Amino acid sequence: MTQLKDIIRELEALAPTVYQEYYDNAGLILGDPDTEVKGVLFTLDSTEAVVDEAIQRGCNVIIAHHPIIFKGLKKLTGRTYIERTVIKAIKHDIAIYACHTNLDNVVNGINWMIARRLGLQNIRVLAPKRQQLMKLTFFVPVDDTQKVLDAIFKAGAGKIGDYSRCSFRVTGTGAFRPGVNANPTIGERGEDEEVQENRVEVMLPVFLEKPVLQALRQAHPYEEVSYYINSLENENQEIGSGAVGDLPEPLTTAEFLIMLKKNMHTPVIKHSPPIHDTIRRVAVCGGVGSFLLPDALRSRADVFVTADYKYHEFFDAENRILICDIGHYESEVYTKEVLCQYLSEKFGNFALCLSEVNTNPVRYFI
């Protein structure tokens, strides 16, 4: 039996909620984590029509990109579409979970999806975030070093980009005197002791501090573990906003726009005046992305693909970059495919369904 909390655990391994922006409301919106999962429906938005679809298809879990509850609800009277959607989901025991800006901010999230649909290579985070990494330093007897390292690596420490089990160690002499109430692994109470120890340093993401320290204490032979943790200012190259990559071969601006329209299935592209003869480097951001224009320029991108650009913001291109607005829905609708594919590799004992409801509130007259 798969419970909702099992799905949440896997989703938060892909996109930890700690990586959501301060204003967001990602995570479990409605539902009991202990609920048995009968079927999952993936959608961009949770709406009344999507809840109806979940009921019709026998799904009791909806996984959306956008949180249906973004701000606090003070009443549930059915006055707004948000209230009506929540009421209907509660009445039919349907849980709603949202992967929003936390999915925006991770490798293999939304921006990677756009980059891959455009065929980009050498994809990397456009604007890496700071203060998302920590350094753990601890001291351990030489003979016990590998056992402790194996434990904290299993808990998620020691990853740097595409490298894992990364550490630095140096051997020295540890000195201590166990107290009268101590239960020392090495040495005797009240007597000075010296041990050949390794000083070990590893990096870990902030959100894994608790499980890594727990693994350290459980695997370490000492009654009292000597360690300290430092917050780092380093940019985390796997966490941040947007993505940037290169086309396999340069395209003319016209060729690029045709490819962009086709691959993202958008009926219209709003863009700034073309300035380059060819397009090679492409920066992308699903949803609202104008705040990343300085980063796109610093990356030397020829074009910036995003959504929800305002009239005056197009002037900010200043003949340095081509800005392409493909629409909010169009830039993020394939999120449901990303999440469905990810969970299909983890679970196979219940239905995983892509919503067929078009939740786009915007229409185009062409």
C-alpha cells in the first residue's frame, strides 16, 4: 500500500520545499499524509474542472504546479473559484499537493524541461543561489573514518555538482580526559588520552543538516562527537532560478522563433526587436522571469525565453538581447509531464494520469 506521505517523500527529494521562495505555499495543501493513494492526477493548476476530472478518473490525489491556496483563506463560502475548488476537494476526499517555486529552483525542474524541449546542451543554472550550503567538520579515530563517512554520505552529504562522496581529511592527534561520569570508547576516566584522529570536512545542502548530523552521531564511536558546522556563502550550482544552455548549431532569429513556437506549442510569441544574425546561447525561465534579465545578460545569452513580460520591460533589452514571451501557461504546462515521469519511476501500483483539462485562463484571437 502506498500512502500519500510516500509520494510526498519522493517529490521532496526532487524539489525540497525549503527551496521555495519566501512568498510561496508549496507542499501539501489539502489531505491526510496517511491516506492510501488510489490514483494521482497531474496538472498545472488545481481548478474545479480538474477536481471533477480527478473524481471521474478515480484519482484521490492531485499534484499541481501552482498552489490553489496562495494566501490565507478566512472563509469557505464558495464565493471564489479557490473556495469552490477547496470545498469540492474536501467533500470528495481528494488531496492536493503543489510543487511550485521549489521545482523552479532545482536541476531537472521546470527550467530544465524548457531547455531540453529546445534542444539545449551544456545546461546550467542561470542564477545560482547563495547560503544554501554548509560545511561540516568533525573529528573521528582513523580506523572509524570510512564507516562514519559512509553513513553521512548515505544521508546526503558530500555532493558537489556531478561528484559524490566528496571529503577532505587530515590526520592529527586528538587529546582528551574523560570525566568521572563519562563512558569513554577509548581511554579511562580521569586519565589523559591521545588518539590518532582524522579531521574531516564535507559539504551538504542546508536542508539536510538534521539527517546528516543524526547519521554522524549514530555512526561515530565516541560518546560525545566533536563537530562544528559553518554556513557558506558559496553559490550552489544546482539550486537557483532559470537555466541557460547552447543550441547544438546556431540558428537565425527567424529559425529560432519558428522552432520555439513549435517546440513549446505556443500560439503566439511576443518579443523585442531582433538584434542578432544568429542565436546560439539561450536563457530560459518558466513563468514570470523579468527579474532574471541581468543574469541572462551576464551569461551572454542571445535570447531570453520567459513569460509575463510587461510593455515597458521590453525596453530593458536595449539592443543587447532578444526577449521572448511565450505565455505563462505555455512555459509551465509540461510541468505535469516532468512530475508524472519522475513518480512513474518510483511507483507502479496505482494510476498516474496527466490532466486533460486546459486550465489556461488566457485566450488568443489570431
